[in-house]
Amino acid sequence: MKISPQLPIDHPYVNGRHCTSCGVFKLANEYTLENDDRCSGGVAMRSKCKPCNEHIKWKSFIFRTYGITVEYYYAMLAAQNNKCAICESEEVNNSRVSSNKLFIDHCHTTGKVRGLLCSKCNHGIGLLNDDTELLQKAIKYLNQS
């Protein structure tokens, strides 16, 4: 089991620091700590806070995976009135990921981005393999009740 490093009492950032990304002063627990023998007390603190670091990783992920920028994501979100493109819910409904962002839905054949979906809608169409015939059969089945 890996033990997380602790800042020594005499560490220069024991009370926190300004994030080099957002510029906001945040407490030490808002930063990732790493063991590093070259640093004061053998512990290094990242210069970016955890939320900024996660946002930077997310921006890189959506560009690598879907070929879109964060500006494009937010433009799609605004065009959808900050709601899921299918159910129009404002809730992300995502218990597996701590993110509060809607999922980027895309065609698995072409890679083309279709819109932003909540977790339930994204998983629902995914579990039906994005198959429109299967979705029509599901609609027919539900209408029989």
C-alpha cells in the first residue's frame, strides 16, 4: 500500500499557495503532493491545484479523443441550453466519475461528434450499440405497455 506524503511543518507551502493556473490561493490539501528528495522535507507540491490539473487533463483528452477544443465543447453545451441533447436534463447523472460535465457522444464508425449527453442517455444508446433498428424495437416494445 502506497502512503501519501505529508508536508512537514516547516515546508514553505504548509499553509497553501497560489495556483499557477487559476491564481487563487488554496490550502495545501488542494494540491497533489509527491515524494521528492530534492525538495524541502522530501515532499514536493504541484504548482497547479487539483481542479486546474484535472481541467488541463480533460482538455487534452477531448482533443486527443474527439478532435474538439474546450471552446467547441462549451459552444455545444450553450447550443443545447446546458442540457442533455436527448432527455434535456441538466443533471449529469454520473456516479462513476467525479466530473460534472456531460458526455461527448460520437459515432463509433465515423468518429463524428453528435452532441452532449447525460450519463443515462449516453449509456442507454451505447448499450443498444447505437443501433437505430434496435432503438426502434425498444420504442415499439415500450409503446405496447
